[in-house]
Amino acid sequence: MANAPIHYDEDADLSVLDDRTVAVIGYGNQGRSQALNMRDSGVDVIVGNRSDDYRSAAEDDGFDAYPIAEAAARGDVVFLLIPDEVAPEVFAEEVAPGMDAGDVLNVAHGYNLTYGFLDPPEDVDVTMVAPRMTGPAVRALYEEGEGFPSIMAVEQDATGEAHAVALAIAKSIGSTRAGVVEGDADMETYTDLLTEQALLPIMINAMIAKFEVETAHGIPPEIVMTELYLSGEFAEVFREMREHGFLGQLPSHSRTSQYGQLSRIGEVDRGPLRSFFEAQLQGLDDGSFVREWSTEQELGRPGLARLYERYRDSEFIRAEQETMARLGIGTETDDEGDGD
């Protein structure tokens, strides 16, 4: 198994972006944070968005904001930071016509490259810098002088400078402070979607099973849900794991906890888990998932709405919401949010 290259501040040259205008298309969570970080790094940034609240927000932040087609034509480096499901149409109709030879298309997720939904001109560079961090945290960590990891890729090198540009992009948003791991768009797409389609479902099912066993044995749902994640303890554990690794964070727990965790890891049969991961990865590799999701979008996402309803009405979610209300924690969010 070959190790992936990791790049840091000293590996990147911001001057590569001198005399280039970066057009950030989309001003949601990632768009806003990356645009602000780049501007603070000395990069010339403009914003492209449809005439809505997002464009007003960009103007309030001091950016020159334009319709998407005009911003793309003005930009030498185009950041496509809009939701995956609308990006292909926007790119084909409003972005690609304004790109000139030698321009750069940069994306923050490999999905549309992996599945061929984007068709960049052959004479432009295509790069990916994909932060492994939420949009608000991308900004907050930059302002604190810290960084966040990203996955970087060069998918098309028309100019011979695409690698240097990708590194400069990563540095301008603050990612080389922490380390930028180089791979390709497919790798980023598969590992991201496999987390969403396998790891998280396994974790949620494990929590539901624990909830079912404990409540069946008379433990009140409020106690179960508080222990599971509503206390925020799990978030702290993962934060410690990021800083110290799994074994390194164990001394933060009691010795009873340390022994209980380590002695029972080997008792779990990982065979069925690996089989589930393999099945989901196969669905990513053979395109069956992307076909399923494309059909779902074409129909107006009725299946997604039904899934929300199914789990909203489950005993687990009812217990969660009731406990949150009684503890006075949490805020309302919109279902099916874009998350961009």
C-alpha cells in the first residue's frame, strides 16, 4: 500500500495566484469561508451567484458579486462551490462558455468529476481541493491561525501548472497549515460517500440497537439518549482522538472504560461489516448509486421525503426530540438542507 503525498505551507507558492482573479461560484457555507480566507491571504476574489440572499451576503462582506456567467468570464480560476445536483447544468450553461484556454476549474468534491457530469474544456486545468471540514470551521480555524486537512487532486493539467495552482489554492484557504493529502477525485468521492452510505448507517444502527436493548430492560429513554450523544461527550471523545489518536485518548477515560473498550473490540465480528462496506463500495464503483440518486432527483426527491418521514416517526427519533426538549438543547433545522 503506497503512502499518499502530504503537502504543507512550505510546499506551496501563493505567488502562483498573483495577477489571477478567483471567481467563487456559490456563496454558501464553503463558498463564503473559502472566499474570505483567500481574500485574507491576498488573493483577488470575486463572487458569482444568482440574484438572491447569497449574493447580498457576498456584497455585505465586501466582495464584488456578479451573475454566475459574468463572474466565470471574469475569473481566471473558477471555484465551483454549489450543490452537486445543480453544478452540471450551471457549469454547462453559465460557467464553461466563459472559460478561456489556461483557466482553472477547481471543485471541492469529486462527485461530478468521478461520474462524468462535468465536461471541462480540454484547454483548462481541472483541480480539486476538498476540505475535510465544515464551512464555518474552515473560516474559524483560519482566523485562529490554524488549518484543516484537505484532499487535493489534479484531474487535468492543460498548462503544466495545475499542480502548483492546486497547492496555492490549498494554501490560500489555510489548508496547508494542517496538511493536504494528494490523491485523485475518485478516491475522494468513494471515501466520502462510503462514510455517508456505510459508516454512518452502521453507527446509527448500533445506537438504535443499544437504545432498543436498554429501554427494553427498563432504562428510561432520557438516560439512554443523554448517554448516546445528547451530552456531547462523544463529540469530545472524537476531538481527543483527532489530537491524540484512539489509544492516545483512552487515558482521558476511567480504567474501567479503557479495559471495557479494548477487551471487547475483538469480540465484534467485522466480517458482516466488511461485507456491507464492500457492497456499498461496489454500488459506487459500478454507478448504481449515482443512477439511483439521479432518478430520485429527476422525480423531485420523493424518496428522500419518505425517508425523512419514516425516521421522524420512529421511536428512536421521538425519544431524541423529547429528551432534547426537556434538556433545553438543540435548534430547529430544515429537512433536506443543501449543506453547502
